[in-house]
Amino acid sequence: MNDSDRLLAAVLAGGVQVVTVDPGGRIRVGADRGLAVLSGAFNPLHDGHEGMLRAAARITGRDGVFELSVVNVEKTELTENEVRERLSQFGGRFTALISRAPTFVEKSRLMPDSTFVIGYDTAVRLFDDRYYPPYEPETDPDDTGSATLAAMSEIRRNGCAFVVAGRSTDAGFKTVNDLDVPDGYGALLQEIPGDAFREDISSTELRRTKLDG
């Protein structure tokens, strides 16, 4: 087993929380600061992911990387074969992170000073209490009174923010300007203008098309 295999095994086993995989397949512990990070399952990686990350990197002036989490909210943990298969999609072209951070607040601890690249549908959930655990005052130094705002405040303390791509919905094309953002948190979200990036394809639609074909 080489060093890269050992580090991948360590992430899968939980002994390491995040590793960086360069385009050549070399793996090292940790993640650089100040990245533009597009997280996802990448099942499969598609042109929409790539275009979204490129647009975010141009807008933020940061190096763009993809991030695959072994552990996901409301999904089963990825197997080694799944991780290797999805990681192979980045080979020779992109830097990728593999982490054990299913939520953005956990990602912000492992990837400080980074900008997370998200779509409108994900941005809506950032401020939805249903996606957060019960409020624990002892973990909220800002005394926000809300598990949602406590998490967003920690993300901000960790130097992180979001850049948001618009999304076509049944009600039309929605952007960051259509979000209901609590007072004091608007600066955490920056728009990817529609003329910089617009891609309405999804991995779910691609898988469905493949099955139908």
C-alpha cells in the first residue's frame, strides 16, 4: 500500500478528516486556505459542475477545487469503491478534496477562509431550521438564539462565505436576490451572475437520462 492509498484509507476509516488530491492523483493531509470549494456527490461529474466552479473561481479570484464528502446528510456513507470511482472523474484535470464533513459548518472548520460554491436550491436550505439540530446555547458564543444562525455565525468566524449560482424553478429563474436572508447575514452570500454561469442540468437528470437510454 502506497502513501496515497494509506491516506485514502485513513479518511474512509475516520482517522483523517480531509485530504487534498492533486490532478496527478497524489494525496496529502489537509486543505489549503482560501479556496473556492464546490461540494457534491458528483454522481456523475458534469459540465454544469465544471462551469459553475470556473465561474466562481473567476469571480472570487480563488483557486477552485471540488470536494467529495465520504459522509453525507441523510445519505449512506460512501464506500471505498464509490470514492475511487468518483475521484477518478477529476484525474488529470482538477484538484479535489475528500472529507468527512457533511455540513458547511463542519467544512468551514476544515477549509477556513474558503468560499463555498452553491446553487440557489442549496442556498435556500442554509437558513431553513429543518436542516439543523436543536439549538444548544453553550455552542453559540454570539448568542443568536438559533441553531441556524449559530452555524452561520461560526462559518463567518471561520472566514468562510458563499457564492451562489441561480437556478431555474417552476416559478422562474431564481438568484441570491430572491433568498430570504436574516438581517446581518447578507454579506455571506455573493451572486454568480446569470451571464457568468447558467446551467440547469443536474446529476439526477443525467442519471435518469442514462437509465432511460
